[in-house]
Amino acid sequence: MTPWGTLSADEMNVLQTVFWSTGASRLLLAERLAYSKTKANSVIASLLDQGLLEETGLQGSTGGRRPETVQLNGKLGVLVGADLGATSLDVAIMDPGLNVLARHSEAADVRSGPGVVLARVRQLMRQLLVQCDKTPRQVIGIGIGVPGPVDFASGQLVNPPLMPHWDSFSIRDYLREDYTAPVFVDNDVNLMALGELWRLQRSLSNFLVIKVGTGIGCGIVCHGEVYRGANGSAGDVGHICVDVNGPRCHCGNLGCIEIMAGGPAIARMGMEAAACGESALLAECLQGNGVITPMDVAQASRNGDAAANRIIQHAGNLIGQMLASVVNFFNPSHVFIGGGVTRTGPLFLASVRQSVYQRSLALSTRHLEIQYTPLAEQGGLVGAGVLAMQETLKSRGRLP
């Protein structure tokens, strides 16, 4: 068992800084922690002796002695990350530095309930551990993202619109049947924000991550930390109204951005365009497959279909309309857009940008950058690993 509980505050600070730096030299650690070189070397030496850190060689030098790099010891154990979307699941085994050792992705439907979905997740965890020649006792932390509002303290979903059978279900208790490691559960978009924060090594302090898929959500990074609000529902922007006369959303209200511009809405508009004869490409797709998906609309748009372009632009404009209010309120430096919508190409992004810049205050957008997430579809899984490692270190390995 990893001796987190016996470590000093300085040792824990060094471990956390090494993790967020994805490896660092002694000099860099001393600078980031405001330690003297002597103190930093002493703490690092202790962690090396305990097998919690390992040296990884020399960095490049601009003159003088080349600095040695230290990182979390790969022998500490492994992390398990699971990113559950409304229509997919992604499970991976990672080392403490978040290098993926084994991974599996497949289609799934969260509406089938926690019993079915989590049984499959648990099965995949076991299979991937065997694939890596690891055992459940070598797991040091588990991070799971779900597409709904989560009470972070309890790790339970609360009235999730897309997951009606998951309300108050304890994912932690379910997985504790197999694992003694702590289990942490969060909203899937918060995990995407954590993933980007780790990729950036906390170099940005205030930014947003917007996920556009079956649902629409927002991860908020404020002063270098993911902001969850009083009860864990911060960033639930999918239920901001953009049309009081719009269709009824899963939440019961009218005209929410999620029902107006999410993946199903894009597919619905594509079906209407095909049925009305507005798009020969989409009509051909409908005839061949019997259904139109958001990716069909995206492909038609990339092929220059005018009706598909209008649909993509309309969805982007509506999301930009919602996002402009959030930008005015929060004033982020960056907005990263992820989810399945990233496969639609540049037209969607351009439409979002145009709408935001037109509707937001000049000061809010003076230095604002809006782009697709660099981590793309790996963001949620990377974030699950970050959640597992970060919270395990914070809790010193104690079960939440």
C-alpha cells in the first residue's frame, strides 16, 4: 500500500507539483514551491528513497550542469479512468504520469441504466488490468466522468436529465466491491477541463471548456482550479433558454440550448432538410440508412451541401448566443470546444466565434481565444486520470 498517510506536507507538495508539471527538475520544483535548493533536494531525496519518485535522466542545458528530471515512480501502481458519454464509454489504465497502458472504447447508451453500463465498465476494467499484467490491488485511484450533474462530495448524480435511472446511484459503492482504491466521480465536462488544465500545466488560470454532443455542458477553470459551485452543478449551461417558444427539453423547460443545438437537434434538422427536398446528399443518406446522424450532417457540410451548412451555422450561432452571456459573466481568456461537434469542421467554430464576438462586450473579448480542444476526444479520459491522481494525493489515499 502506498504510504501517503505518513508523508509530510512538504513531501505531498512536491508530489503534487511533480504530477502537475509532468516531471520537473530539482531547480524548477524549488522555484515553483518557493523552497531553497537545499530544502528541495532534501525532500526529493526522501521521496526517491521511498520509491515515490524516480529520476528520468538529464534535461537539455543552456549552460552549466544539465538538470536532472524527476517524475512519479511508475511502480507506484496504476490509475483507472472511465469517461461515460450519453452514447459511448471509454476506459483506460494509466501509469501515474497518465501514459495510457491499455484502452478500450465502444458505443453505449446510458439510458439503459447503471446496472447495465457499469457492469460493462467493471468488466472492461478487469480485462484491461489483465492486459497490462496488473491486479486490482495495484490500482491507486479511479476517476469516472458521467454526463450529468454530480454532487462531488458524495459522488452521486442528482436528477440527471439524460440519465433518469442514475439518480442517487452510488458508483463508488458499486466499484468498491472490486477495488480498495478511492473512487472519484465528476461531470464529464469537468473532466475535460481537468484534462486541458493538466495539458497546460496550469499555465492558464481562467478558461472554459464547452462540450457539444448529445448534451451541452461547460467546465469552468477559475484561478487555476475546476470550479464546481456550491453543490456540483456549476457549468450546466445546456439548460439555458435561447428560445422561449422552442421545443420542450428533457428537463421539462422550453427552448434550452441543448434541445435546440445539441447533436440530436442537428440530426433532427438534417432529417427535416432531407424530407423537404432541401438536400440531395442528406436525402440519399436517409434513403440508404433510414436515419440521419449529426456526423451525416457534418459530412454533407464538408462536401459543400448548402442545407447542411445552414444547419451547422444555425447550431453554432445558437451556441454562440448562449456562450456570449457566459463570456460576459466570467471573462475567460480561452474557450475550448469539444465533444462530437469538433468533427464538423471549421464552419461550426467560425459560427460560434462570430456570434460570441458580436454579442459579448468588447472588454470581455479583447483577448479571448475560441478554439477546439487540443486534446480532442481524449480530453475526458485524460481528465479522469487527472481526477484519480489529484484527488488520491489530496486525500492521501483515504477512501472518500
